Amino acid sequence: MQRIRRILVVLNPEQSDGLALRRAKHIANAIHADLHLLFCDHRHDHTPFIRRLSEALKGEGFRVTTQQANCDHLHPTDAILTAQQTNACDLVIKQHYPDNPLTKNLLTPEDWKLLRHCPVPVLMAKTNRPWNGGLVLAAMDVDNHEGEHRDLQGSIIVHAVDLAALIHGSVHVVCAYPQVFFSSADPSRLMPAGNAAHYLEACSWFQNEYELHDHQLHVAEGPAKAVIPQMAHELAAVICVIGTVARKGLPSMLIGNTAEALLDRVESDVLVLKPHDSDVHLLEPYEEHLPAMEKPQRNP
């Protein structure tokens, strides 16, 4: 597994002290990662401010590089992807702003584009709630056994457990299942795939591996786009870890991705992963700097 060595922090020149930088500092401080700050603005030169911010962060002990991209800050996706590749960043952190529901139906939102095309994990900062001691919610799709989806579920639970350890919090898991009936005279006969017990059994592999208690598993009937935000709200989650296979083209236009649909619905920060992100281990350098007795624990 590879460690996260450099974090790309996307900053809005109008809110340069925003959520993205706060979250990036929290993670970088814990795992000893470098920060690369990206300002997107084609109207003004922010060099003096960028220099002051960089010096302040270095004074706090961070290793920092900076860049201003000559692009519209409302359409930064191409600049973000270029900066990520050029600077070999292993994690992208960006503040998410609610999308206009009218234009979203006509134009693909910028953050959706970023999630579809970014080759590394993306953390969307949404709230200013403190992370320390908070709850991390892993959204799992345990009934999909295709190769990419199976790898993705492993990545989601690993990152959720890592994040919970990093913020000295707890991890919970939510799984949504559909209610599907046989085509028969008896509508009460549920298909096995629509049975809560079936989904609980499908959770046993990661529940045993990470020693999760039953109260940390939440299996609920309904579409994921509704169940996950509801559970995040009820549990007051500070981070929700979700996955996407990043469908493109006509399938995405017709039905969209669950990860994209959740961005404006979940009342927490959102870490979005893809199948290949299982190669990234968030806590590796953090654990290397701790004595054995101080290794992060998987709190219930």
C-alpha cells in the first residue's frame, strides 16, 4: 500500500481560510503529509496573500507548496486534475458548495466532474463541526459482488476505520437494501436479496475483521440516496465515507451516481473513494510514529 505523501487543497480565493484548509491541516498534521495549495482565479493575482499564507503554515510546522491556476474559480475541475497529476498528490480536499437545483438538471456540477475523473480519493468539506471524537459512517453496498464493487467495499471500510482512529472517534456502517417481491399471489414473500437478515450476514466479513459491535451496523430498507443521509443525520456523523465506480456517458446521465446524489443530502463531510483507492493507506505514516501501545484503536 502507498501512503498519502501530499495533499492537494483547493482554495477559493474569496474564502481562503475555509473548511478545506482546516481539514487538510488536521490530516496532514496527523500523517505528516505535505500540503499543496491551489488557488483558482483568472481575474486577480493573489501572490502576496499566497506568500503570507504559505509562511504562516510553515511557521506552524507544515511543508507547503503553492500555485495559482489561471482559471475561473467556479469551473476549477481541469485545473484541479492537472495540479493533482503534476504534483503527484495522493488526496484532494475541496469545499463543497450546494448546487443550484435548476442548473444541476441542465449542466453537470463541477464537483460531480471532479468525482468522476479524479484518480485519487476526494474529501468534500461541507461542515465546520469539529472532527475530534466524532463518528465516521461507512456507506457499504455489500450485496454487489462484481469485482470493482467488491474491491470498493474493502476500501470504504478500511478508510472509515482509519479516519475514526485518526480523529479518535468511532466507526459505524450503514447498508441500504431494497424491498423486492416475487411475482406471485403472495406479496409478503420477499426475495432473499431484500431481506435484512441477508444483508446482516453479508456484513459479517468486515464486522469480524474490525471487531464491530452489532450496534455499529445499521441495515435499513430503502434507496441508498435516502437511507444514508437519514442515518448520517440520526448518528450526527462528522464524516461519511462512500464509494463510486464513476459511471460516465449515458448511464450516468440517466441515473447518476449515488455518491454524486449524496453530496447535497448528507449533513457531514464526505470522503469519496473509487475501487483502486484500496492501494492508499491513510494511517500508515501516522501509525509509524506511534509506540506500539499507542496504536489507534477501533472504538465502538
